Amino acid sequence: MVPTKRIDAIEKNIDFKDANDEEEIGAAWKPEYLYVKEHDLAEMTEQIYMSQGMFRALSLIIQINYLLLAGKPSCILIDDIGEGLDFERSSALIQLLIRKAETGIVQLIMTTNDRFIMNGVPLDYWSVIERKPGLAKLHNTSNSKQIFEDFKFTGLNNFDFFSTQFYIEGFGEEEVVSQ
């Protein structure tokens, strides 16, 4: 069901200067809206009533779907991926983005400082930047495979991989005890 009362009210309150002049415009103009239908809501949600986080997520999904359908290889940078979304929606968005990126057409670079998001992204997709004055070092499964593999046996979550700086030395040099 489209909320036509709202659309009619908007049309009455906007000055559509010459909007019905078919010679000038070609056809009568009516405003168009983007709607989203969520599973748990009875009505559709208009774009103007979406939260910033929801609209940002929708925009991102539309862009990625376009790139995939068009077969256009792309790199998309997303700063603070979970911003404006609750845990459930940000987790679902990240899983969707990972599945779409696995096609190989779109490369995603996402940043976050949110521990819940870090825990939701498999370490196989992580690249941690270690910064020191005059130096930036990248740690990922390509150049630190053993450290990433060792971490799986700690029983800790992904955020701990980052917060304990395990990515720098792993278990480090273990003391060898001779008998």
C-alpha cells in the first residue's frame, strides 16, 4: 500500500511552477520516491523516513549491485561500515557485502573501530595497518600467515587479535625448555 495521502499533501505544499505545462516539460510531473519494504514492518518506508545508516546501507547495496550486474571491476572504500546501524543490521550488511565481494568484481576496503563489527568479519579478510613514525606496515594473511593461523587456537575473538596486537608478533619467541 502506497501512502498516497502523504504524496498528495506534498504535492499541495510544493510550488510546481509550470509542472503541468506539457509543452514546456513534455508531460505532467509527479514527484517520485524510493521505498523500502522491511520484513518486520507492515508498511513501506519512504526514503525521507529512513535513518541515515539505513539510507547509507541501501545506497551502498544499490551501487554494488549495479557494478556486479554491469560487470564493472571496482574498488569501494567504506569508512566506519556500521555507522548508524544496529548490531543486527550492520552484521547482515557486512555478510552481504562479503558475499558480493567474493565474486571478484568488486573489492571492498572497510574501516571500523567497532569491536562487534571486527568480530563479525573473518580474519581472512583483515588487513591491519601498524603505524610508527615514518613507517606504515600492513599485516594480513598474505604476509603474516602463521600469526593469523596461530591466533585461531587462542580461543579469543577477532577484536582481541587487534587490541592485544597479536598481529605484530603472534606468540613471539617462546622459551624453549630443555629437559
